Amino acid sequence: MVKVALIGLGSMGQNHYRVLKSLPEFQLTALCDIQQTREYDEPFYTDIDEMLEKADFQAVVIVVPTFLHKSVALKYLAKGKDLFIEKPVASNCEEASEILKAAQKANAKVCVGYIERFNPVVSALINELEGKEIYSIGITRVGPFPPRIADVGILTDLSVHDIDLIRFITKHEIEKVSIYKSQKIHNHHEDNAILSFQLSGEIVASITTNWLTPFRKRTIEVATKEGYYEADLMAQDLTEYSEYQKNNSYVIRKVMLKKEEPLIREHKAFAHYIETGDRHGLSTIEDSMITLDISSRKA
């Protein structure tokens, strides 16, 4: 059992709190945020230095605003703590590089929370693509504007999920990038973007993402030599369309998979990583740096 502390009890932090409490792999020993808005069973701190001094834990889950990731991570790495940092690892590659160097110096286990890697439909899609030649991959991630997002734009908040997924699913590196973005309703950052990529192996890819759509949509479409796949990340549904036939037909197959909460699967992998050193699909700091570098490029 891993003794773990949680820093950040906002919207996403509450999800982490619920999952960490539910898993036998963890003992949640401390919580920290700038203010306590409800009662908790665990010791609560409003100062990260005080928690570091008084609480007993091996690992820390960091779910604070992105601009605070570096300062919090460096403080805990200096004490040799293992870290789970919500994506992206930092505000930019320079800050991420500092975290990477500190993690290497401390010999700490650090992963970055790209939750979609642990969506069961992504796992099923990867299994289906094994041994197949991929032609293209397109991801759509759109929805209404979340007022809680103030410190970053859609490229840093949302597109990093899908840049990471493109590399994770195809197992190919991104070689060329084009980004087109606009700012329509956000006060400080872009809220609408289309990203186009060329990957090694002549795979082409695209991401459509915005905070302007009145409904949420999260889909992945993959074209292969053998057939076409559509994955719904929210419904956790995967459909295969067979190769086009000479009689103008194709076969539709629903891929069977077990629906599970991705965050539960991700934290189980985190516990396994701490205890064995096996990442089991968890994103590295270097993975997150690649997505940060790509998402920050100019149009």
C-alpha cells in the first residue's frame, strides 16, 4: 500500500480524492489546498511546507493550476517524493526541463496524468491496430467553455491530450506540424484550433478542438489498410468498418470491451509504477515535454 498525499482539491482534485480513497492500493494520509471548503477524514493543510514537514507519505498527486506545477514539484522532489503531476507537466518546456533534472537527481518516480491513455476504448483501439498499417488518425475534442480554465488556452489544456494520444496510439513520432488557432470568447488565450501533422511512416493526423461547441464530443477516427475505426471516448464505444468491397458494401463490427473509469485505471498504474518501476503506459516527463513543444509552436 502506497502512502499518498493530494495537493489541489478543485474540480479535478475532487475526482482524484474520490478515486484515491476508493482504491486499496493507496492510503491517503494528507490533503493540501489554499483553503478548506468542506470536511475531510484526512489531515488537511493549507501550506505545502507544513504538510511536507508534518505528514507521512511517499508519493504526491499534484492537481494545482499549471503555472504552479514547477514550484510544487521541485519542492517535493527535493525531499525525494514520487510524483503524479496532472497534465501538462508544466507551463512550458523550460519549466518541464527543470522538473526532469530534479527528478533524475532525486531518482524519483514521476509520471504525468494523461488520463485518456487509460480510457478502455483507447486500449481496445490499440489492440485492434496491432499489426495493421495506419494511414491516418483524426481526433475531435470539443465542448462548451469551462469557466474554471483561466490560466491556459485550449492548446495547453485540451490539445495536449490528443497530441499525446496520436503518438501513444500510432507508436510513431510527429515530424511536421501546422497549427491554426483563434480567440473568440476566452479573455486571454486561444479557444479554437485545428492542428495538422505528418508522422513517421507517412501517417497523417489532425486534431479539431474548441470551447465553442454547445455539446461535448470526444472521438478518434483511424484509417488503416485493413479497415476504418471510430472510437467514442465518452461512451467508450469502438466500431470497425471493414475494407470497402467491390459490391459497394462493408461490414460493421462493434468491438467488445469492458467499460471502466479511466482515472481508476490510471491510479492503479501509478501504484504499480511506484512499487515495481513498471510504468504500464503512464506518460513520462519527456512525453509531456514533446506535447508542450508541439502545442506551443506558432501557426
